[in-house]
Amino acid sequence: MPRFPAALTFGVWFSVALGQYCSLPDVNPEEFAATNFDYLVVGAGPGGLTVASRLSEDPNVAVGVLEAGGVHMIDEVITVPGFSGQALGDPKYDWAYSSVPQRFANNRSIPSFRGRMLGGSSAINGMAWGRPGARELDAWDQINNGAGSWGFDAMLPYFLKTETIQTEYISFLPGLDNPELLASFHGQENGTDGAVKASLNTFIDEAVPPYVRAMNEFGVRTNQDPQSGNTTGVWNTLMALDRDHGVRSEAGMAYCFAYGRPNLKILTSAFVRKIVFSHGAKGYDAAGLVFSMNGSDSQFSVNATREVIVSGGSVNTPALLEHSGIGDPEILRAAGVEPLVDLPGVGANLQEHPYVPSVFQLLPSLVTFDVLKNETTMAEQKAIYDNNGTGLLAATNPTLAFFTSRQIFSENVTQSLLSTFDSDVQSGGVADTRFTALNKAQFAIQRRWLEEDVVVSAEMLHRGGDSELKDNNRYMELLTGLMQPVSRGYVHINSSDPTGPPIINPNYFAASYDRQMVTEFLRFHRVLAAESELEGVIVKQIAPTVNITSDEDLLNYARDTVSAGAHITGSAAMAPKELGGVVDSKLRVHGVGRLRVVDCSIFPMQLALHPQALVYAIGEKAADLIKAAREA
């Protein structure tokens, strides 16, 4: 894989990268449709591009990728770490989906960010790069009858295969008086030759050390090895950030070394309308795709002689399956689609991490990301970044904490939460969703975790700076997310028009357990700020205001402010068909030949993590599964 010359300035490197290394060969739809492909991949995100790259390593195999979005590798909104978040909700980069009005979140329609471009959501997310907890990933094997191939130990080689950890940038920072925050990654297992570059931040704002010590005071210890399968603790997360050049390391750029292969064709701005099937020995086999170019009514058909791999993500994958006739027959008929394969798990089991914030004003002397709100400082930092890809714009908010209930709540609160969990599960469902056999299997695992207090139940992100407050003050946001909610939702089509947005209903706060948890989070934020070292750097709490104290008022604040983690999963779950699964342990769609799903929709149950590193690893594993099937 080519290595970009480190001596180049950032601006010059952009031009070199585009023109010499990462240009996408021109492919027109007629040429693409006329190609005799072995494999067709839907979606050019982390899962899809990983699979396509690995399969096309064999020059005798023809691989085609269809991506609905465009190419934005040379776009500061995407590449500059300090501009992370600016693409969210912009239809140039994002599908700009929103949920249906959420009954338990004051009827708000909450955005569900999904990347629509080469690179997919890896190009618009917050860049956090980390592995899940071992017990959580091992539960995937439990759901799949002890298959033994999806646990942490089995997946570790794939995590290593996909990444290059830039350990040369990992060191203690001058002036940081809690160096344990920056664990030395030199001694642990790291990927050294993967496509995605990951590194630690080179800037930590001055509110972070007292925050870390405050969490330590409350029993949440600093974790010096969060990649080991034990994620509990407070730590500085790796970011998918190429520190050599100060840019986001997203799938579109990471896999550009493969774009020149004559046996790999990638067609962007191409919307896949449905999967085409042939009759096989055991029923339907995926045989190709029908697609149209954005803004055009013309439709094209393209064939795959071996397999179709769907990597559209947790919203678009179930929608494509349903538009192709795979799903719950009642839902399909209501949408005007002829049912072909009865698979009611499609679009069900949707899970998402809901996050609630507390905002504090800090001492004005602290150096945080808020300094970038000053026009002069921003101009200075932009000049530094444009010159050599460093400075504050090459940095992000990296500090987070994962913890169990008993680490931050009293025993009385923990027992109350356990009782509420039991009541929710026994109720049989939430809102308009009934719990399935798969959900019940998940809850049995979750309850053991809660009772034994062995698995992370919440994440708290420390975010320095607040772009919504335009004054020159300094701010800190504590954003806490529920990692294993009880609420389950769904995503389904509601018409036969494949270009229309699907119905997305995560059912935020539909479960009493979820509502009680977020209320307790908001109380903990307040206690942490008042009864720890943080008190010395906080001027006052901005939100929720001090007069919001009752459970009812705190919950109403949570309803008004809850946001999605953009970690939506589970809508094409990997589980036995009798439990309500959509794909088997080899990612093959139940009841359909030559069709697999490779994205975060296959998560059989939600995990306490930012999922992008796992999706890349799933892509690596899927490629091996597909190669093994070809050689069998």
C-alpha cells in the first residue's frame, strides 16, 4: 500500500492523494451493467469496501460495488478531524434520516445519521476506534448456539488485520499530570499493516485531568489496556485518524490502494432498487441487482454469478431486503411488495444507544476546544493545520468512560433498576413492539450481566467545548449513553417505492428501565460535578438547570434532549431463524442462496462500544467466509 510522503504540506498532499493515489477509475452504468461479475456488493462503507478489497485480491475474481452516494475524499468537512460533525444531516453526505415521532421522547423526530458516500458512515462519524468487551462479544456465540466463531478470541485476528495503530505518536503529553490516561499501547497487541490508521490524540483539553481524577474518586479506574477485551474504566480512545497527515482515516481513503485493480469496479451515485433472484435447488438464489443512477429514471440490471453481499447498514439493508420480497409477508403486502421469502425478523430487533447531556460552564482560564470559537484563534489553527496537518484541528474529544451500574449508583438504586428490568421483560413488549424469542434470549443474558455487575451498562463521553454556546466562555459536556437498553424498535418500508425513506422507530425510552437509567445518569452528572475535584474548575451548571430536581422533571429534560449515538444495530440479526434471526453464523440470509449481509445490522444484540472497528472486522471475517465457500 502506498505511503504518502510525510514532507508534503497538507494542501499539497490532498492534491497528490487525489490525483496519484486515490482517484476512483471512471465507470459508467452501461459498462458496469454489462460486466460479468462474480460478486456484487451493495454499499461502499466499512463492511462493503473491506469485503470488496479482500475478494478482489484474487485477479481471477470480478467484484462490483454499487454506492448510492458520491466521492468526498478531498473535502475538508470529511477529512479535517476538527470539522467532525459538520456533515451530519447534510444530504450531500448523509441519508438525513429521522425517526418517526417518538412517543416517549415528547414526540420528537430524532435524527439517525447514516453516511451516504464512498466510505459510508466511517466518513461522518466521531472516529472513535475500539474493540468491544469480551463477555459481550462472546454472547454472540451464545445467541448462535455456541458456534464459537464470533467470540472475542475468534475475532481478535480480524481486529488486528484491519488496523495500523500508529504507536510512534503514542506518548505522555507534557503538562498532563494524569499520564495514566494515555496508556502506552506499545506493549499490547496492535494491528500493524491494516488499511485503517488509528492513533491517540496529541491534544488533551485542561478539563480532562480533573475529570479523570473525579471518575477515579467514584471508583471508575483508569483503564490502561481498553483494547484487551475489558473496556470498563476511563480512557483516552483511539481515533481512526491518520496522524502522519492529520486526516480522518475512513474506508473510502483507506482502501484506495485497491481502486486501480482491473477486476474491481466501483460505481458511485448508483441506487440499488432491489435484489434479483433465480430459482435454485432449495428455493431462491440471489442472481443480481437492479439499480438506477441518482436523479435518473433509467434502470439497469447487473448479474452476479457467485454471491450478492448487502452492506447498506442497519437502515438500508432491511429496507432493500423488504423491497426485494424478503421479510414479514404482512408488512410487505401492506407496502405493495410481493412476498417471496417469509422472514419476519427483517427490520425487527432494532437497538440504539440513547444519550443524554449535562452542560457545565468552566473557569475561563482553561484551554479547551472552546478557544476555536475565537475567530483569531481559529484562523491561527487553520493556518497551522493547512501547513502541516497538526494543531487543534487535527484533534478531537477523546476521553470516555465505560462503567457498570454498581460503580456509580448505590446498591438501592441498582436493585431498583434490576426490579424495573424484570418488570419490563415480563410485560412482553414496549410501545407497539412485542418481544420476540430473540429478544427474550438477549434479556436472559443481559439480566446475568446486571446481576453479576460484570458488563458495562453505560458510557460517558467528556466533551470539551460547546459549539451551540457562541460566547467566549469555556464549557464541558458530560454525555452519557445507555449501552444495553430494553427498548426494541424496528425499521420497515411503507411503500413499494424503493427511493422513499423507510420508517425508523427505535422506541426511545419506551421501557421503564431505560427511563430510570437516564434519570439516574443526570443525577450522577450533578453529584460528580459537586463532590469531586471537578468542583474546582466548574463555575455553574448550564443544563439541566439547578431547579430541575424531581424524577419527573429530569425525565422530561431527557425526553427533550435525548440524541442517538448513531450506533443503530440489529435489524438483520445473526441468529437462528427460529429465534427470529435474519442471517446465520456465516452471514447467509436464511432461506435464500448466494446472499449475505455484512454490516452492523447483523449484530444479534447491542454492545457497549462505538461500532466502526467491529464492522471492519466483520468485513474481514466475511471475506474469509466467502472465500472458503468458493473453495469448498
